[in-house]
Amino acid sequence: MDTATSAFTAENLNTITSTSAVEGPTGALQLGKTGDRFRTIISGHLNAPPGPPSAFMGGYAYSISGQTAS
């Protein structure tokens, strides 16, 4: 958190612990499988009171399955 600008960035490492398919427009859709890993990056900016919202943020995710830990 940058206290001068109220900007923030977060990085998360995630592991899928269970999965189930959902119905998509062309049939069943399943994203990933148990044990797959992915990383999420989120950046945002806190909103000054009185809000809402209290913050704006956006981000992305990508697979890291098959990569060794660094």
C-alpha cells in the first residue's frame, strides 16, 4: 500500500483444492483440476470517504502448474 497515493498491488499463489463443472453455453465447462496452481495479480486504488465503493481494483490470473517454485 502506497500511503501517499492510496494505490495497492497484491500477488496471490493459489492451489485448486476441488473442482466441479458448470453448464456453459456449449456444454459442461471445467476450469482446471485439483492440484493445479495459478497466480493472481490485483492492483487498485482506495477511494476517499464517503464512498462507496471503498476501492477500485482489477487484475488477472495465469496458470503456474508444471512450474517449479522459485
